[in-house]
Amino acid sequence: IGGVTVSFMAAAMLLLDRYGYRVQSPLLRRLAPLQPVSFGLGQFTLAVGLYIMGSEGSGRKIYGAEQVARTSTQELGQIVMGIGGLFAIVGGVFFIVLVLSAWRGRAEQ
């Protein structure tokens, strides 16, 4: 799901630019290529954390309070999963900022 989402995010940015919705801020334009990298690597890192936890016997698709780390490797998996989730969230929020900036830039023209 993460891979499909990052590909749609990239396609959305290309289509916005094609139809005249361009990010006006030079800083945001310079940082825009980092958005799919942040989201994609975040999703990948989250999946690696889930893999680490699963390889140590943790249940599948169990998140939050239900997920109990019984070994240090499972704790490491939770930490890796959390870091990946944080990067994915940052990438998702940055995508929203970029799209809103592009729409706002078109409205001001």
C-alpha cells in the first residue's frame, strides 16, 4: 500500500505542475523531491520493523497497546517501526503542504 501511495503522490505532483499548479515558494520547490523519499523510506523502515518483530514471534497486524515486546529484539523492532512511521507521517504532511501551496499559488495568479 505504501508503494502505491508514494507513486500516486509523485503522479499528483507531476499533474499539478502540468496543469499550471506550481509550488510558488523556492524553498518548498527545492525540498519537494525529498517528500516521496521521506514517505517511501518511512514506509520501508516501518515494514522492516514489523519484519524484525515478526521474526521474533510477534503477532501479525498487532499495533499499539496490544503489541507487547518480550525480547530486546522485539523492542528494537518496535523502535524501528516507530521511526519509520514518523518519517512516513512527515512525508505525508509535507505532501499536503506542497499540494496546498500549489493550489494557493494558482489562486493568486
